[in-house]
Amino acid sequence: MTKFIYKMESILQIKYKMEDQAKTAYGSAHAKLMMEEKKLEELVNKKQNYEDKLTNLMLSNLKLIEIRQCENDIEIIKYYIKIQQVEVKKAEQQLEAARIRLNNAMIERKTHENLKEKAFEAFMLEYEAEQRKEIDELVSFQYNNPTDDQEEDNG
């Protein structure tokens, strides 16, 4: 039996590797997004703590220096929160871009797998046709050249 050889097997292997790389990139983009969101959450919690501290300072004996410091801290945290929100947006955009690249890589890989499948089906049809032809030739040969046993029975 002849062996099936897919002419574009190397391209298919490259598509597998590209898909794996896209999966890895997507995973790192997702991890980065999670990290940036965690940082944002920590900053929001820190801001809430400063606001609670400010409320407590306002209710207790008025310590003007501590109150102003706490207000400054809150403003600084608000600034960092805005910066972190931008980082989160960037990470979300990078994740979306990685998702699109992964999706495209998967589509290309599936396309080449389908091409390989169709090539294999065509190969099998051709192989089966060859097998039928060989069987027909064998049967034809046996019919046209009877064996000695059949000649003795007839004669």
C-alpha cells in the first residue's frame, strides 16, 4: 500500500505552533489583566481606608495637620486610581487583541486540517480505485487464462 503524504504537512505544523504561541500570548495577557485589576482593587481599598480615617479624624478632636495629610493622601490615591484604570484598559485591549490573534490562528489551523482531510479522502478514493482495477485485472486474467484443472474438466 502506498503511504499518504500530505504535501503541506510542514505548513500545518507551523499553524499548530502559531496557535500554541497565540494561546500562550492570550494566557499572559489574561494574567496581566488580572494583575492590573488586582492593583486597581488594592488602590480603591486604600482610598476607602483613607476616607474612613478622614471621617474618624473629623469626628474626633480636630487635628488639622492630620486631616490635611489624609485629604492629600486621598487625592494622591485618586490620581493613582485614574492611572491604574488606564492600565486596566490597556490590558483589556491587549487581551482582546490576543484573543483575536488566537481566534485567527485557530481558524487557519482548522482550515489546514480540513485541507489535509480532503487530501486524505482523495488519496483513499484513488487508492480504492487502484485496488478495484487490480482486482478486475486479476479476475480478468483468471477468466481469460483458465487453469489446467478447468481444462481437464472440460476436456
